[in-house]
Amino acid sequence: MNRSLVNIKTLARDELKADLVKTGLKSYRADQVLQWIYKKHALSFGEMTNIATAEREMLASRFAIPVLSVLHEERSTDGARKYLFGLEDGHTIESVLIPDEDRLTLCISSQVGCRQACRFCLTAKGGFTRNLRSWEISDQVLMVSRILKEEGGRGITNIVLMGMGEPLANFDEVLKALQVITSGRGLGFSPRRVTLSTAGLVPFIDALGKSGVKVNLAISLNASTDEVRDRLMPVNKRWPLKELLAACRRFPLEPRRRITFEYVLLKGVNDSEGDALRVAKMLKGIRGKVNLIPFNPFPGSEYDRPGEKTVRRFQQILLDHRYVAPVRESRGRDISAACGQLRERAIEALDAATDEGRGRREEGEKRCTPPSS
């Protein structure tokens, strides 16, 4: 992208209106431009045919319309797709498209890497590089929507911020992206069809509840005691289960909405009948459901997937306590299934190919100094 141009995707609607008025254009042009970008998937101002040629030329001289580049796509036999997107600084992120009978869900990333260091997560193994900007988050939705439209298939129905990174650790940019994703002047998704998943950053759960952005909340729980959760998820040492669950009880829920608690079942670690009973007890009084996710091993992981009998016994205990507790099988297990695996393979391939490739990666990491926590 030409650095002298303003990235139009970083401007909120009101900011774009004000900018256009300063340049002598009518404010209503902002809505036309946004419709072309987010509804008609325009890649240039030249495509915006209901805007006068001279005005399009002025827009092109002032603004840029950047897009993520699709570096690689893998398709699973079960219909899932995984996309590897390239960023302007040479780093990469992943998105996963997951089909179901009545929905098509896109799982998107919010950071390059992650600093939460959850021991069962492949993304955490690679460490943290930087936060994504708001447009890099929402553009994952835009790019996949464009691909699906070109194919003539059904469009995305649901969005989950559950890919690489901790969304609440990139709070401001994620909030801006959610506004684009859910705005009628943006991508136009109903907030009821958008879910944000967090490892449990309590102050930001409270901030999300007060923000006015009414998306669904999912909590990555994964343990029934602080001792086990401390070991699996270091974030628990800052905000232990008692504080996390108190934040869940404070979180404002609209009628018929529930908090989703994600529970990755790890063989011999958190999958006992005692664990299930403790989960049932600790969630009492919270309007929620529990998604049980048998662990999907990746190369070098220290954990295993529990047996089917263990999974079903855990589920039955929760059902007996009147929780909704579906077992969510990993999709795309034949296509670099673990989150971060496709990106990791791409990095390894680049490093193995040439010293120059490794140098470009290291230089990119120097430019992207992580913000202080």
C-alpha cells in the first residue's frame, strides 16, 4: 500500500464523512463508498460506477483500499476450509471456515501469535508478534465472503473470534472490527451471530459488557480447579476461577442469550467424573452452556485425546445437571487442523527454503515490537 495514502478501512463512518466533506465531496458519498467496499466487495475506486469519474479519481488520490492476500487454502474432506492470509509486513494469520447443516461459520484471528501461553494451544508455542489492526480482523470476513460469492455458494452465517490470539488483549482494535462486522453500513452481521472467545481477561470482560457491542461471549474454561487451570492457562494466576466466574455473572445478557463455556478435554488431566461434577457446581446460577471439545493433538503436543467413553460420561454428568453440553468434534482434522498449524508449516517452509526468507521474517519481527502488557 502507498504509505502516502490513507487506509480507508481504518476510518469509522463518521470519520470518513468528515474527511470527504473537507475535500469538497458530499457526506452521503461515504455510505456509497462503504457499500461498494463491504457489500459489493470493490477492490478499487474505479469500480464505484455510481460516483462521478472526477470524484473517483480524487478518492483514489487520497485513499487506499488494502486487502489481505490469500497465500494458501486447504480444504478438508468434511467441508472445512483453512485460509492462510498474508499481511503487509510479511507476517501471516489463519481463518477457518466451518460448514454445518444450517450455518457456515468463519473463525477469525485477532493477533499474530498469542502471549497467553496456554499449554495445549499450538498458536501459543510460537509466541506473540503483534496485535492485528481492526481492518486486518474484519478483512478476514470480507475476503472469505468475496471468495464464496465468486464461487456462487452460500455465504457466511456466523463469525467467531476464536482463531489465533486473545481478542480481549487487543481490545480497542477488536471493538472497532466488531463495529464494522455488525454495522449495517459495514458487513452487516447480526450481533447474535457473532461470538468472542476469551481465555478470561476479567477487566476486559467487564469492559466488553459496558461497551454496547452486544456480541456473544465464550469463555475458554478447560479446568475445574485453580490448580489445574494455573498449569494449563497462566492467565488463571492473574484472574482465578472465582474472579472469572464472578465476571460472567456480571456480564449483561439479553433475553435468550447464554455464555458459552468451552472445555477442551485432555486425557488424564481434566476429564474425570470429579471434574465434571465440579464444573456443574461452579457454573450454577450462570445462564450458560458447555461445549465439550476432545483435544485435537498436534505434532509435539504433550497431551492426548480422551477415549469416547470418558467423553460421553463427562457429557452425561453435565446433562444430568441440566446443562446443554454438546460434544464439538474438531473439523478439518486432515488439513493442518490445529489452530496455527498451517501458519507454522508456512514459516518452517520459508525458513528452510532460504536464509533470505529467514532474514525477512526476523526483520519483520523487529519492526513489530509487542506493546507493553
